[in-house]
Amino acid sequence: MLKKICSPTVRGFWKKAKLDFGKYDVVMPGIVSQSKPIPDHIKKPRYHQNGTLFSEPEQPEVKNAKQIEKMRASCKLAANVLHEIGQQVKIGQTTNEIDTLIHELCIKNNAYPSPLNYRGFPKSVCTSVNNVACHGIPDDRSLKDGDIINVDITVFYNGYHGDCSKTFLVGNVDDQGIALVQTTELCLNEAIRICGPGIKFCAIGNHIEYRANAMGYNVVPSLVGHGIGEYFHGPPDIYHCGNDYPGCMKPGMTFTIEPALTQGTEEIVILEDGWTAVTADNARSAQCEHTVLVTEHGAEILTVPPQ
């Protein structure tokens, strides 16, 4: 997931006192290195040169069998990359090093890292640590014992995007952090199970917010899932909070579900880099994501990690 969101930029909020959300460090931006080059032989999305987006479908797309197979391939690769990175996340590693690993894995597999230069995003992956809700830009900050980090991977492979993310535990995470991550995954899995032909898109968010609130968390409402295919983002919009978004699911539709839950209030702040979204109260946030395909009898997760 990598979609511009609208939220006020507030200066000086780092000085806010952190409420009792557990034991962790509030993350502040570090030094961002230059973007990495893409070899000529890699097939690239049309925005790769200047970040300019082109036309997207006006309505949710129903894909044919050939398109679905291409989606399966791109999503399988995204899941494999995420799985491999999850095995390597460790204390002392910088998020820039994670970006390098993911960039190299994409190139090795003849894929383009979709976030790179999408609307000008400078890196090949989003890495969001602790109080960063989403769209964190990899930098020189080293991961610390007790961090939680969301790694959001999208690959452009054979002309189609595959998108998934997971929040990983770094070292010894406190019970509050573990519970936040587990509840976020629970919300995602339950939302996928209700998907199927004829189900309203809005049912996803209505269920996620109900479950999250029942477990003592809030949903960050401005972070939404999206249709995906030859385009990175398109209809439908998948809200993760209570909503009345129109339309129903049909077999052949592919979209992401990617709830972000927070320990505190739902308010986020966009930093001056124009991308990094942090919680206004410095609470931790966790997010997880799958790309799903609506089938004749329910929904299939296309980004299942290797067993």
C-alpha cells in the first residue's frame, strides 16, 4: 500500500508527552540516502521516470483468467520477498538496509519495487516503526530491542502489481505491543473471511472497526485498501472503519485489505517529507495486508507466504 493521504502537518508535536502505551521508543525521521537505480532490463511501471500517474479504472475491475494468473505470480513474489525479509529483521539493522535487501531481491527476480518513485516516493519499500502508522521512508535509524516494524512490499512483475505487508517484532517486545500486532492480524483475517460474491465492500470496514474497538483499539480511518492490477491503486476503496462505500464484490475482483490499528486516538500527522504518517499521540500502530481475489465461493488470499 502506498497512497497519498491527507492530514495536517503539525510542527513541534514530538514534544508531546507519551501516554502509557507500553515500553518502546518514539521514532523520529533519520537521514535518507539516495534512491537506488533500476537496471534497463527490468520492466517498469509508467510512473517510474517522473512519478506521474496515468489513467486508472473508473469502476472495480473484474479480471479474466489470464489477468488473474498474472496477479497470482506478482502476489506470490511479493509474499516470498516479505517472508524472506521477515527472517532477516533484527536488532541493529537500519531500515535503509532493509530497503537495500528488498530492492536487490526484486531485481534478482526481474521485478520492479513498486513504491520507487510512485508519486515521488524515494525508496523501494515502506518501513513504519512503532508510532509511524504508515509510509515510513527507510533511513539510517537502527532497529532497537522492543520495536515493532511494518514492512510494506509491492512488486511490479510481468506488468502487474502484488502488494502485502506485515508487522514484525524486533527482539523482546512488551505484551502491549504483541497484543496490538496480534489483534491487527486477527482483524485482517476475519475481514478476509467475510469476503465473497455479493458482499458489500463496506462490510469489511464495518467488521474491522467493530472487532478493533471491542479489543480496545482504534482504526486509523484515513489508511485504506485499494483495487490493484496493472495499476498500483484503483477502485474499489477498501475502508477499514465504519463506512457506506457503495458497491458489491464480484468474482474476478482483486483488492487489498490492510487495516492499521493504534493504541491511542485515530488522529495521524503527515511529516514534512510529505509521506511519513505518525500517530498524533505517539501511540504505536500496527498494520498488516493481503491482496485478495474474490472467487465464486468466497475469497482467495493471493499473498500467502511460503509454508
